[in-house]
Amino acid sequence: MSYLTLIFDQLRAHKGRSALLLLTVLIAFFVFGMLGTLYFSMNSGSDEVASMRLIMTNQAGMTTPLPMAYRQKIQAIAGVKEVGYATWLGSYYQDRRQAVLTFAVEPATWLRQHPDMALSEEDAARFLRQKNGLLVSEALARKFNWKVGDSIPLGSILYEPPAGEPSWRYQVSGIYVSKDSGGGRNYMITHYDYLNENRQFWRDTTGAFMVTAQPGVKIDELGSRIDAYFAQSEARTLSATDRAFHMDFFAQFGDILFLIKCVVGSAFASLLLIVSSTAALTIRQRTRDLAVLKVVGFHRRQIMALVLGEILLLTFAGGLLGLGGAALFNAALTGAIPEYLPDIVMPWPVVLQSLLIMMLLGLVAACLPVLLALRTRPVQAFSIEN
């Protein structure tokens, strides 16, 4: 009779308890799979690119534009390699409740500053040619069933459409896929000139400048120099790295990363207590079975292997099922609302962290049950049973 057979026999002997324990572990890793993926997405990405790019906005806030004349002044500051710009359009498709993140940009500069956007040369060239062209993420195109060449009407909560038009008309020039390790943000970009020529207010302004630093230039120091340059201007600036900018944006809703850590930590602390106490109770109820195994010749290491194997089997089975469920849930959720969520399902770092947690959880939770099993004496066990 193999160890695995003995382990399965013991689990089947307490089917209800084993099933509940498996479900508890499954739920814990399901939650970890969802929150861990979100944490990874918020706290990762293309460091090589983001660390060399500044996002510069008005000190008064993101909704207050900056003069386009700032571009040449920024370009003249030592250490600046290239300056791009972007304006949020406040776009929606068909219904105001169906917002789609869209930016009006200088096309060529944006593509150079965002090498994580993977698209064909044909799509890139078409986008550069078409003044009302639109580059769409693959997830958004899949949700709305858009194809290259489609004419897309978009509304805006900020800008009235061109005179005589019911909506802003765009042509899908291409579809891109993000190579960002943190999951590509699903958005669209169009030409700034098309917006600027047809909007009724805020002409020749932009919501933000994207500044790329020259090699060897410290990006934080460059941001400080830029802000100091415009400190006496009517429109003061606030510069931050790409990563810091997005973290500050999420911070408006509270310290999300800290909350995720708290929830995950509490879940696994509770899980450890549940698994350890339940396994210990099971061992105490199987005192006679363990005594029989010792009588027929099982050594201490073999007893320890049986108890440890049972706990690790439950931990890994529940953990893997939970991760699988989280991956399916993430895929369904990002597919349903790609305009709000990054295009990420289950990153490998989260999977590797989960496997390590499963191993540590199983080993720590097994300490008390293994100790109780090793201390079982056949004579005492049979006398208690009798």
C-alpha cells in the first residue's frame, strides 16, 4: 500500500471535513489570485520605459490645461530628449455610461515614447496618415467588434462635436497589443490636431506633456528643473514619473496597495489557524489508526510523511483550484469591462508566489498535527480507545 493510497483513504474517511477544508483553502487562494493580480498590475510595468518618462500636468489639477506654447520651452531645458502631449477627451461609445478612455496626442511622438504598444507597421503608417484615425487596444476592439476601417461615432462629456455633426467621427486605423508586463491599459488614441481644430474652447492647450529624458539624466532631477522653470508662470507645473503619476492617481481612492496587503495577510493568517486546528483535531481522532501503523512497523519519518503529505495535498489542491478559478474570473471580468481594467489574467509572478505560499502554509500548518502524531504511543492509544 503506497503513501498516496493511505492519504486518500484518510481523506475519504472524513469526507465532509476534508471537503470543507479544501473549500476554505480554495476561497483564500481565489481571493489572492484576484487581489494579487490587481496588486501586480498596479505595482509593475515596463520599468525601463516608465523610469525615463515624465508626465507633466498643471499644478492646479489634471482638469486644468497647459498652454501648448510650453512645449518648445520644455524642449529647450537641458536633459530633455523629446516632448509629447496628450489631452483626455472624456469619450463614450453609444451611451454616457459606457466610457472609453481616449487621448488626443501627437501621433509620431506618442508611438516613439510608448514602445510597449505593439502594432503592425501598416497600422502605424495608416494611423499617421489619417487625421481622424483611431488606434484601439485589442481588448476594446474585441468587446465592441471593431475592425480596421470601421467608422466609429464617439460622444464626449467635454467637447461638443464638430458643427453639424451628431458625434465625433473616427476611423479605426489600427489595433494594438500592449507588451507591458503589468497588463496593458485599454485605451484609444487619436490626433490632437483633429480635436484642436474642431473644439470650441481650450484651443492650443493640452492636458499633459510627456517628457522623455536623455540617457544618463536623472529623471527626478529633470522633473524638478522643469517645475522650477515654470514656478513663476501663470500655469505652474507638476512633474512626476509615469509610475508615480499613476500611483498618485490611485491614491485618490485610498492606499489600495496597503488595503490589498491587509486583506491578503488576514485571509492567510485565518487560513493557517483553520488548517492547523482542523488537522490537529483529525489527528487526535485518528489516534488508534496511527497506533496501528506504528505497531505494524511504520517509523517516525513515515508517520510524519503521511501527516505532512495529507496537509500539503489539501493545500495544493485547494490552492491550485482557487488560482484556476481566479484566472477564469479575471479573464471574464477584463473581457466584460476592458475599458476599466488592465488586460491581465494571471501573471506568472503571482502564480509563483502562490506556490510558495502553499508550500509554507502546508509546512507551518502541519507542525502541530505532526507533533501530535509523533507523540502517539500505541499502548496509551489502545487503552484510550477501549
